[in-house]
Amino acid sequence: MTQHITGLFPFWDDSLIDRRFTDADLSVNRLEKKELVLTFDSPWEGNCTDFFTVIKDGDLYRMYYEAWSYLDSPLCIKVCYAESTDGIHWDKPSLGICEFNGSTDNNIIISGIPDNFTVMLDTNPSCPQSMRFKALMSYVEGGENTLRCLVSADGIHFEYHSTISKNFAYDTQNTLHYDHRQNKYFCFIREFHDVESSNDPRFNETAIRGIRVFESSDFINWTEPVPLKFMGCEDYPLYTNVVSKYPYDDRYYIGFPSRYVERTSWTKNYDRLCGKEMRLERSKLHPRYGLVVTDCIFMCSTNCYDWYRFDEAIITPGPEKDTNWVYGDCYPSCGGVYSLPSANGEPDDLSIYVFENHWMNVPTTLYRYSCRKDGFASVKAPYKKKTLRTKPFSFEGDELCINFRSSARGGITVRILNEIGNPISGFTSCEIFGDSTDRIIDFDKDISELAGKTVIFEFSMSDAEIYSINFKNKESK
């Protein structure tokens, strides 16, 4: 079936690439670490501040996170709140809600066991004001794992609403989204599969952490959760899902799951790896707390069920220091990726937040990471000329723009072919070079002549990469 493209098409998967005629490479792009935005050194924040959610509510950014210590007995998890007007400078307001050490002068909104807490801002036009914010949390009820939904009008004071799922693990940041195109809610949760014993699957060497999705049209009746489909990819453990809508085009869902890597035994590499002493100390609680390391990968979907997943990491723990290469590295915040002005005022800077210093007896820190618009993955060519050719497709629009960059010597030439691969007269561009997220491509003829027809695009590339193509209408500018 010929694909039809309207608007944006990012090269985050190979669905449009004709591999028979393409020798350029599709690959993920590592996110760039930027500035430190918060340090969690308040007495109630412990040494395991984690599971961040960031949502944009009008002109205000809201942050939710869990604060606890793995040394606490009994375990006491606090949900804390921070806010910002620019996404970079954050305040922890004194809310006077929960008591800690005899004082309510803190930013705690819930205290006790509200584990795996994640918040979404409901954009459903039928949603009552009192339920504008919805939070998910795991809860053991009568010995049974459940996923509870809490609701709030102001994003700070939450109350129980309903239990939306039972009998799965939920020990992660479970995410919830409203899709206005389908008028449905989609929820992504943790699951375990290949469990070969009745023991706790978290400590079962055969159990594989995975992700399931289920849906509801009324937020009352929910379908049975089903595993995400990764089109035959290797089945390795994914600890989180971090699914959100892409801010520039909400037809696309993106995810940044943390990949859980548990090696079977202590080797000489662990003796050389940073943080050996703390690693051995954590191993006393359970060997996996010392053996496991985590990183982060990128995945995308247009229907929430079928996903294209890159196996190369989009975030790694980075150069070794005493507090990284541990279980808990590379956990991005849930709740979305946002376009913030970069430090030098350049546009189209996408930001995501990642915490560091998990499991350590030092304060957790939160850093902003960034990439260019549409820049999570791209098709790349070295200096030696390569080709990207698409499968036959049709499009709407009368202007073609590309998000690309090249070296001064390199560049891209675009040629449009008919459905059997023959060049169409008047549709070969000049050499395109530069670095732009929205470069108009000029042809001798108007590209609107080809709208609705089946065509093939061929990009000849040298020392360049393409992030996305975008079909626009001139009159809509």
C-alpha cells in the first residue's frame, strides 16, 4: 500500500526508506548534556530522588518527583513538587501540606507509599476541571498489584479517583495520554514476561521487563493490556517507557525507555569500573543492585501499538565517575519533550531532563539534555557520496522543506522520480548545503504539480544528514 504523507515526516524509522537503493545510514543521535537545573539536597529528599515528571501548563512548567532513601526502614516515599517559568530555573515552593520532622515548610505533596507516581495534564475537552490533572501510582491492595488514578484541579492537591488496572507489575513510571484524534486514552505500564517461577519477578533471572499498552474511550472501561510490538527486535528488558507526544506534531508518539542490563556475575571489569565500593555495598541488599547498569534508547509510533526501536543508546551514563554506571542511570523525565529557547537564543531546541547520582550518598542532580527539532534520529552520509531513496508515496502540499545539515564541502541534491523510478523533468534541485530545520527546496517546476501522484524521492548526500521532510501549503504561512 502506497504511503500518503501530509505535513511532517521525520526519519525516525525506515518505513519510507527503500533499502534496495539506499546506502546512507539511518541511526539515532545522542542527546547533548546541557546545564544543571536542580540539586536535591533538602533533608526529606534522601539519596534516591527519582521518577521525574515534567508537564507544561500554560506558561508554567510543573515538576513532580519521588524522594526517598534506600537506607530507610520502613521505606517512606515522598512525592515532591517544583515549578518554573522557563524550564531551566526551578523553584521548590513551601506548600505546607505534609509534615517532615515536625515541620510543613517543604515541597512535599504526598507522603507515605505513593510509589511510581506520574502526572499528565488532560487535554480532553470533556474533562471536568476537577480532573484536569491525572496521576498514576502503583498500590498493593489486598495482596494484589493495582494501578490507581488520582485526580486534581490545581496539580498539587490530589485525591483517589479509580483503579484502572490490576495484576501487572506497575513498578515503573506508568504513563497516560489523551489522543484527541481518536478520542481515547492510552496507558503504558510495566509488565514481566518469561517468568519461570512464582518468586518476585524483579529478582527472577529469567523474567524480562517489558511494556504493555491499553486504552479507554470513557476512562471507565479499559481494554486488556497487550505488549508493545517492536517488529522482531531483540527482546531485552526495558525498565521504563517515558512515552509522550511529539510537541511539533502530535500524530507521533515518542518514547525514551531505560534499558535494564543485568550481567550474571561479578567480573574483573566491575573491579575496574567506577564506584566499586558503593557497588559492593549495594550488593549486600541484593546482587542485582551492584551488577545492573542502565542506559536509554529511543522508539517511536503512530498508533501506540507498533513501535520502531533503535538499539543504539540515545543517552549513555557518560565518562566514568564515582556516581555513575549504576542501576538508575539515564532515566529521562516523563511528561513530554519541550521546545525551550537555548542559552544563545537559537530556536527549535528540544529539551528533556535526566537525573544523576541515584543510589549514592550524595544529592541527586537533574540536568537538561537537548537536541535539534526532529533530531532524535537521521539519515547520514559520510564524505563519500551516498543515496537515500524513498519507497513510492504520495503527498499533499505545494512546498517541500527539509531539516538537514551539511559541511561546507558536503551537500544534498534532491531528485523526484515517478513510481517506476524514472526522473521527472523539472524536479532536480541544485546542491543544498547549510544547516537549517526548515529549508525550502526549489525546483524548476512547482512541486504542487505532483501533489496526489505517486512519486519517489532520491537524495544524493555527501557529508550531510537529513532529519525530516515537511510538506507545506504556501497560503497557510
